[in-house]
Amino acid sequence: MKAVKREVRASIRFTKLEYHTISEKARSVGMKPTAYLRHLGIHATISTHLTAEEREIARKLIGVANNLNQFVKCCHVEGVPLAAYRFHNLLAILDEILKKLKP
């Protein structure tokens, strides 16, 4: 059976500490450093920062949490009927946010 021919060569520079760390990690899983880096490059995922839209949704969810806290305080002070009206408005806002997250 013929081995896969690798046609493209890429060069990368490391500090001695970086190379030692990569070599140790590769050795701990029984791989050579090149195979280890190739595997990471193909299979590993890196989480990204939130997009502007995701940050806006997070801010809205924080606002909903604040409104929910105010709702609970309102229940204690003003009674259930007025609090229920405010809760209904809060549910409408939350529904709008959730529709943006999952169409």
C-alpha cells in the first residue's frame, strides 16, 4: 500500500519553550510533533469572540434578567395583578430575543 504523498511544505518558527511544549504533548499521545500539529490543524476548533449581533443579544438577555428581578420585587410590593401585566410584557421581549437566536 502506497503512503499518501504530501506535496506542500509549510514552515513555522517556534521559541525553544514552544517547541518543547509541543514535543512533550505529541510524545504524551504517541505522535511525532509534525503529525500532532497536522492533527490539531485539521481537527481542533478555536472559539472566537462574540459577533456584534451576539453581544447585542447578550445585552438584551441581561436586560431581561434585570426586568425579571424587578418583576419579583413588584410582586412583593404591588401584588400579583399588576406584576402579571408586567410579566406578560417581559415574556414578549424574551420571545423576540429568542426568535433572533433560533429562527
